[in-house]
Amino acid sequence: MDKKTVIGILLVCAFLFSGGGLFFVAGTGSVVGLAGMLGAAVGGGGDSGGGGVPGGTVCDPGGQTLHADVPGVGPYRVTDEQMGNAAVIVHVGEKEKVPDDGLVIAIMTSLQESQLRNIDYGDRDSIGLFQQRPSAGWGTHAQIMDPNYSAMAFYGGPTHPSPPNPRGLLGVSGWQQMEKGAAAQAVQVSAFPDAYTKWEGVAGQIVGRAKDIKCQDVGLSGDVGKVIQAAKDQLGVDYCWGGGDANGPTYTSDCPGGVSKGFDCSGLTLYAYAKVGISLGHWTGDQWNSGSRVRDYSDLKPGDLMFWSSDGTESGIHHVSMYLGNDQMIHAPHTGAKVEIVQNVSKNSYWMKQWIGGSRLLKDSGGSAKAAAVADRGTAGGTL
């Protein structure tokens, strides 16, 4: 009998002997359902990424209100009204067994189309959470104004409320292999096809909150090697501002002349963590708000994200890298450079005067930076 099975049995026994209540209060004070407790213990279903939680989702960073930095928009606050509508969209998707990537795409779409508000107006006859049009066959005015119906229509699939046209997300061939913004556009056919991508980071956090996926529950120790190796595999790849996604380096209009594709700093970390089913927003502010905080440089563990600020404040954060252990980090530095490893970071005054903190997305990811430095004492730039 393996360890996961034993843990699951013990939790069931604890549940039964405690009186069979449906919920218990975890050590953090959060209320956790039995199903979620067992799923976390035994590894969840086939849709799970690292850590026994669903892959493709940015976890809930905690706090009363979700905040994010949205590219081209700036600081963004998610309201109670928006969270209420998001919960409907997410729960409809769960009922239809839509993968988590699809839930994030749905929230991205609604954020762009209506700011996650169920509005009774829009361009021409567009209405509702997704700005669907009765004249285009999405349903009647009353149907589209029902959030449950409009979410079901967006997802499509076997129980699509208005088949065969227009198609929902599940009717788009290969949508899971597309960038999320492109998948949203395939459903919406918007005049602004690139408008959805900027919402990916905050959409993932919203899904994380709606599904009660805590950041500290994401990731297991076995994933740290995969994340680090994924980043190291990109050594020598060119820097492109805005470049990189879950599939690798990409071309952007900001790539230097003669460069066909590349990463920026957050694109590299996004790519590496996608290898273990953790989807990060392509924005340093989103990544700063993911995972648990590491305050001191000496407490870093391999795989932790490292953040650098121009003025010592969160609003001044301009760069993210990944800690490798042994006082090394890997990052995509700037235009004209390539993905590289920096040695002896703690002794580098340029970097350390900008250090603001780290984020840990993987559990038990190895020894601290201090321990690694001791183990490596007397060597020059040891490798992990």
C-alpha cells in the first residue's frame, strides 16, 4: 500500500470519528471540504499538476481582495461582484468537466468583454458576461443575461445550449494547444484579437480563489528538478521583451533585429513552471503574488522565484529570476542578452541592492541558500 493511499485512509478515519462533518478548519484558519482534503492528500484526479492540485491554474495568493498588475492596465482590484460572477463561470465549467485551462480562458474572456459584469448593453446587440449577441445565434436576450446559460454557451461541448453554431471553446479544435488568448479569440472572433492575453495572470488567481487552491498547496519536492532543468534547457536563448509562453520562446515585435524568438524574464519562469502544471501570469507582479513569501535571501531554496525592485517597493519590481542553489540564479536579463546563469549573487552589489524578496511555489524544494552556501564552501560556483 503506497503512502498516498495510507494518508487517504487515515483522513477518512479522522473524518468518520470526528462525527462525519462535511468541513474542518485547517491550521491556517481556512475551511476545507473533505473532498478537497482527500484530493490534496492522494494526488487528485487525472487533471492534476504538481502537488495534487489542478494544473494550469495560478493559485489564490490570499488576502481579502485580489490585486494584480495587468499589462497595459496597471494595478487592478477584483470586486465582490466580479468574484460572484466568476464563481458561476468556474462552477459551470467544473460541472461540464472543463479542464482548468478552459476555466482560465473563460475568465480572461469575461474580464475583457464585460469586466466580469453581467451588463445589459454593449457593441450592437452584445450583452452579458461574454458580450454574446442574440443576432449571432448565442441565444435570446433573456437566456444570455442568465450567467449560467451564457457560461455554458461559452464552453460549448455536448450540452451546448445553442448548437451547432456558434461554437463554444470545447468546439475549437486543438484549443488546449493554443495560447489562452488565441483560444479566447477563436470563440469570440473579436475585432481586437490580442486583447485577451493581458488578463491571464489575474484570471488564474480568480480561478484559484473560486476553487480554493491555496498557494501553499501547490507543488511537491519532486517537481523542483523539472522546473530547474526546464529553465537550464533554455540557456543561450535570446531575450525578447514579452517573449515566452508555456510552450517555449516566442516571437514578439520587441525582439531585436535578426532574433526570431526569445524570452523575457517572466516568460522564462512561466515556461519552467508550466512543466509541472503551474501556470503563472506573464507579468512580474502576478508572479510576485503567487506562492508563499520568502523574505530573506538566505532562506531561498532551489526553484524559488527571486524578485528585484528599482526602489525597494513592490511597485518598483522590474525583474524576476529563479534560484538554483549554491548562490546561483538563472534569468533572461535584457534586450541584447541571452538566458544565463549568474554566479555568487549574494556577493554582487548590483543585484543585492535591488533584492526585495522571493516566492516559493514548490514544497520542500531542498536546502536553503545559507545551507547550500555552506555545503559549497571552498568551491567556485558549484552546480546543483
